[in-house]
Amino acid sequence: MEDHGPQKRAPRKKLRITFPDGDVLCYTDSTSTMLAALAKIGKDRFPEIKLEIGGQPIITQQILPKYKAYMREICDGWYLNTQSDNDCKYMQMKAINDTLGLGLKVEVGTDFKARAIPDRAVRHRTKETLRIHFPEDDTYIALESPQDGYLEAVRKIGINKIVNRRIPYKSYTLATRVRESSRQLPVDDCWIYVPGSIKDKALMLRTIALCLRIPLDVSIV
């Protein structure tokens, strides 16, 4: 069979939102675009937005435990549940526009000229932490604790996939079904080693992604 080489990945969709005053918001990821648009709309209008995910409001003044890995601050203690793909964010912004009568032009496409992610899109912390981006569904994990972020990313990737792949970690196997060391931590019904430094945690997540052939962007912020 003829080998045509690696398949080209389809261009990632971007969200673009144009306000009646001419301000155009379009960042390299749809989450940042939606956060910026909501911040511009203003917190006074948030109580009018009734959209939900899993029976919980997508905009709230508390971090929902079930979705803590996906909660991103909009402004002044208001949070957005970002567990949705680009098309879903498009539909959410269309619904918000219709509900509030904002006159926005909401679009999704692959050929929009995008700005770099704004600094405000990354929560400011006194300590470094991991910012983990899953391009396939455009979701982020950015928890205050690097260890919590590492473990939450492992859950999202799928601990059973990692166990089955038998990824090496030092002289051990990274993840196992039975606890083999006191240095392993539980993830669902399995156990995994957690590297000590934040740099090593980021490196291990990149190694997992490489072994499982999944797209993953990991940065330290």
C-alpha cells in the first residue's frame, strides 16, 4: 500500500466576536475569546444568562467542584465553565447574544486572523503552576496546585490508557493498577507516580502525550 506520509491536521477553528462599537475579539483559542467577550459585556448582565452544563450554570460566582479543572475567572470573582468545544462555545455566545440583545456578530471559522492570548487569560498566581491545553476540544486545566493539575490532566487523558501503555518512569512503570510504592498517588482505581518538580511534571505530561499520540500543550505559568 502506498505511503502518503503523515496526515495533515485540520486547521483549528477559532471564535470571532464583533461588538457593535467595532471591537473585534479573536484570540488563538476560543476560550480566551469568550472570556474577553464576557468581560466586555460586564458582570452586571451575568445573572441574566441562564445557560447550563450538566445542570450547573456556565457562569457562576463559585468554582464548581465537579468542573474545577475547567473553571476560568472572567472578572471580579465570576467564573466561566469552559468544558465545551469551539462549536459549543459558538452556540453559547449566540445564545448569550440573543438573550441579552447585544447585537454581536458571532462567528466560528479557521481562517480568522487571531491575536496572541492576552495576559489576563492566564490567572495571576504567586507561585508557578501548570497550564495544560487539550487542542482536540480546546479545554484547559490550570489549577493552583501543579500536582492537582497533573493529576487532573491524567484523568482527562485516561488513566487506563496510561497503565496499558506501560510508560517508564525512572526504574519503575509510571502507572499501575496495584499500588507498588508509597510515592504513587491514586487516580480513579489506579496508581501513578507524580514527579517532584513542576518542570518534571510538565515533561512527564508531554511524554505521556507523545507515547499515546495525543495533542497536548503544557506550559509553566
